[in-house]
Amino acid sequence: MKHPVDVHVGKRIRHRRWLVGMTQQQLAQKVGIKFQQIQKYETGMNRVSASRLWDIADAMSVPVAYFFEGATGADEMAPTAGANGGVPADILADKEALELIRSYYAIPENQRRRLFDLARVLSDAAA
């Protein structure tokens, strides 16, 4: 059975990898392992050792603590359907959401702010 912390750390690895535009193969090469091992880490199937997590953090330019952000108690990490007003409990597990975030931050700041304001108005109108 997968431990919720292992699943959380794996999701954080996947999220960061997507945000920096790195493939599993590229991360695996930087860390010195096979990409299949990265797959197992990202699904929580295999636990990430402390030294391996250190290497992964270094390869993706984040502190090790990044992978534990948002992790509190095992009960609190269980997904709750619909708890966020129709937003999936783990929105960053959605590839489309990650692509949207990456694209959003590629937009110049002044235009990004206007896009954000537009999105807020549209979501208020839909409510």
C-alpha cells in the first residue's frame, strides 16, 4: 500500500519537473538512474531515499523541503471530491493545468496581470 507522504513527494517531483519543462528521461540522467525509477517515484510506488531526494532537488534547483510543502497529516492529504467548488483536489496532477500555469508565467507581467483580472471577472460571472 502506498504511503500518503510518498505519494505527495512523488506528485511534487512530477509538478516541479513539469514546471521546469524536464522529461523523466532528462531528470533520470541528471540524477544517474533509469527513467522508470522516476516513474515509480512520481506515482509513490517506490519511496525516495533522502540522498536521492537531495539529488533530485539539486537537479531541479529547489530545496529538499519543496517536496514536503503542503504535506501535513496523512488524513489531510486524502483527496476530497468537490471540496474546492468543482476544482479537483489535486489540480496540479492535471497535465492541462500544469501547461496552463507554465504558459501563464511565460506571458509578460503586465499582460499576465490583465489576463488574471479577466479570468477573475469571468469566474465571478459564471458563479
